Amino acid sequence: MEADPGPGFEQLSTAAPTAVQVLMPPEAPGFRDRGTGLIVFGVGQIILGLLAALMIPFVALGAFMSRMAPGGSMRPGQFISGVATYAFMAAVLIALGIGSVQMKRWARAITLVLSWYWLIMGALFTFLLTAMLPMTIRSALAQAQRNGPAGPSPELSTGVMAVILTFIIIFVAVFLVIVPIAFIIFYGRKDVAETVRRRDPSDRWTDRTPLPVLGVSLIFALGALYLLMVGLTTPLFPFFGRYLTGITATLCFVLAAAFDAYLSLALFRLQSTGWWLATLTLPIRLLSAALTYGRADVMQAYSKMGMSNEQLKLLNSNPMLRGHVVLWWGLMSMVLLFFYLLCESSPVDAVPAPVA
């Protein structure tokens, strides 16, 4: 004989599913889980990181081969900066790739921010390379023809130059423009943001700051690391119309790196002091760099650093260095950062907005 469950059992049994539904996160309309895409793009970042790591032996090979070049061996500072740059790129890409495979919030946020920076700087560099590389190769071919009668014929040189230029520009455009665009399109999707929220429900440190402010903070952090590396390996500091070298330049680079590190931390914490200091000091830094690039002789500064006459001749034959093209490119990036600060950041303390 079955026992009577009582009058309240039916009500309890109908209310139980409702309680379970309340505990489950509501399904977003039109939501598609992008876990597979996060794994695929994460593996892609890991592969790019391994490719960056493979460049380190090539830097070492270049340093070894430079001993047989007419201009002399590669300077220790150049070798250290090259190895450190590729090692840092490899570490960042591999870490972000692993985080994407694990579907972490911080990996999605940092990848999206760095991809925008990657795209902007890559597009500027690709444009610069497309404009200046033909002149550089033409100058190298002319130098080779002047060195001896056995140089390549003009017809062969023109054909080879066209093939080399096409290959280099396509290669650079793929890795500096197309790849970051793919990352931006994928990691910027709302489905991807919703997927990492569901797969990684805990709040992460990247959730404390809106993405535009996080981007500025990371730019200043990367700038601090760059200034510190340049100050220790190639101390050549532009200062209001002249280049400082030696210990003085190293000290200026270290102080500038410490200042950028403070700005990065202050902006990340949404402190208005960091925004004001960044927007007030950037025009001063721009003026100092512009005056130096326009007036000072960079080759004379390189000679003070101990470069040989052969090395100076090679540098001076490069149109990209002779015309301060690379230096002006760096100045243009600072201008873009200044306008980004004015448009995307807030001068007052704020509560972090939801991450898009």
C-alpha cells in the first residue's frame, strides 16, 4: 500500500525545476558557443610565438655573419635588443595562445587590445616599407654595380628587385595587417565575449578596467619596457634638438621608463592623475622628439657611440635612416597615442564599465 505523499508534495515537485532554472545563467538570444574558435585562434597564437622564438637563432647567425661584412661585426647592444625583442614576443604570444585555448577572460581582452595596436603599427610600417623599400634596394644595387664590373645587369636587377619587393611586401602585409585584422574580428565578437564569460565565470584583473583604458595602460607598459631596453643597449636619447649619448642617455631612458610604468599603473587603476600627466607630458615629448629629428645629426650621434666609419657609411646609405623616416614613424605613433588619449580615456576616476 503506497503512502500518501501529502498535499504539499505536488507543489514542491512543480517548484523544484523553477529553482534550478534560476540558478542557471540565462541564455543570450542568438548566442553561439565559440569554444572551438578560441582553441583554433589560440593554437594560431602559439604557432606565431614559436615562429618568433625561431627568429632568435637567426639573430645569432646574423651576428656571426656580420663579422665577415665590410662594416664590421654587429654591436652587442643590437644583438641583445634583437634577442630580447623576439623572446618577449614569443613569450606573450604563447601565453595568450594558452589562455585562449583555456578560454580565459584575460586572454581574450589582452589579445583584442594588442591586436588593435598590432594593426595600427603594422599598417604604418607596411606603408612606410612600401614607400621606402624600392629606394633602399635600388641604392644597394647601384652600390653593387659601382663596386665592380661583375655586378648584375640592369635588366636582371630590375626583374629580381620586382620579385623581391613583391614577396617582402606581401609577407609583411600578411603578418602585420591581415593577421591582426583576423584576431580583431574574431575576439571582438559578442559570442566570443559571452563564451569566455561562461567558460571562465570568475572575475579577472582585466575586468577591472574598460577595454579602451586597458589598451592605453598596456601601451605605456610596453613603452616602458622598450625604453628600458633601448637605454641599456642603444643609449641615444633625443632631447630638444640634440642627441644625448652614454650614461646621460641611459639615465634619461631609465627615468622615462619609470614614468611610463607609473602612467600605466595609474591609468589601469582609473586614476585621473595618470590621464592628466599623460596628456600634459605627451606634447612635450613630441616637441622634444620633433626638434631633435629635424635638427640633430643622427650619424654624428652614432659616431659618438663608437661606430666605425664603415658602419656609419652603411647606415648613411640606407634611405630609411638617412631621411629619419623610421624616427618620424615613431613620432607619428606618439601623435596617434595622444589623440587616442583625448578621445577614448576619461579625465576623472570612474567605475569600470562592462567589458564588451
